[in-house]
Amino acid sequence: DQQVKQNSPSLSVQEGRISILNCDYTNSMFDYFLWYKKYPAEGPTFLISISSIKDKNEDGRFTVFLNKSAKHLSLHIVPSQPGDSAVYFCAASDRIQGAQKLVFGQGTRLTINP
Amino acid sequence: NAGVTQTPKFQVLKTGQSMTLQCAQDMNHNSMYWYRQDPGMGLRLIYYSASEGTTDKGEVPNGYNVSRLNKREFSLRLESAAPSQTSVYFCASSDSGGRNIQYFGAGTRLSVL
């Protein structure tokens, strides 16, 4: 059973428009949610996170929204730029004994078209 | 300013061979992790080490062993490689504070024939 799901394998958006990436989870004990961005042949890089006690976090062009009742989070990128083309992973954090176990979604490949 | 360094970057093994993937971090982080990424499945946790001297199983530990050599280094060993272990392996580290951010290496692409 997949605890974190990204149901859209790919998304194509025009440059300058808004990109919205979605993520659903099943475990209400997750304490943090994170978005990572991954380019080919590189490791994932941290983008933005949100605590389970918040419903919105904003950092420049990136905003993450958390709807705990629906167990849903989304990443908004405004405006979208060609350099945003990458695979985006949603991850949920379960802290155990000082370590942080991340559960990842399958990823969404975002393509920004000029 | 290296962050998390993984070696090797690529490796091809024959079924039954063994190898060790190396990982080192220079951020003085307490916790380290090994993941594998397969197509369409995201990243899955193999093993983690909450602090020097401790290791624990993650979601997919079968066929792997780990060693937390010191605070900086965390290695992953495949004793008898199988084709099902063909994957991209990522090492990550994090501090024990509240930011919950893991920092990843560039990955090791492993093929088992």
C-alpha cells in the first residue's frame, strides 16, 4: 500500500503560467511534508516543506498548501519558468528515534513549454 | 562545499558478485540514509542510521547490509547481487534538528546482469 501518491506522472505547462502539482497521503501521523526537485543524473534537491500544523508555506515563486482533512497537499509554481522542468517528488516525514524516515511519492515530470 | 558524496557513479555487476557503495557527508549530520529509485516507484528507504553506532531497516532491506563507519561515512553492501537490485541508489543525510530536510548525493547507477 502506497502511503504517498502522486497520481499525475506528467504535467505540461506554458511558460509564465501556474504549475500545480498534487500529492495525496494516507498516514495522519506524518509530521512534515516536503517537495524535492530532481534533474536527470542528479540527486533530489530540497525545494520547500510544510509542517503538519500549518496549511500554507510560501517561498518566492513556490507555495505549498496542506489540506489535512483531505490528506492532500499541492505545490504551486508561479510564474513557471523553463528551468522548472524536472521531476518533482512529494515526501512525507515520519520521525523515529531522531532520524527522519521519508516516504516518497512516485514523482511528477513537469515540462515548461516556451 | 561537497555535501554528500557517493562512489562509484556507475557500476555493472554479474549476478552473485558483491560490492560496497560508499557515501560520505561533510555537513556534520547525525543521520544518514540509503534509498533506491526504480522507474515509476519514487525513492524507497533501504536502511538508515539515526546516529553513529546505530542502523535500522527501512522499507526494502532484503539483500543489503550497511555499516555506519563513523559520523561521516555510511556504506551499503550487496553480498550477492541479483538482477532485481538493478536500480539507482541515493545516499542522504540530515541533522537532528527540526528542519526535516535530507540532503542527497548524486546517486550510483547499478546494473546487475
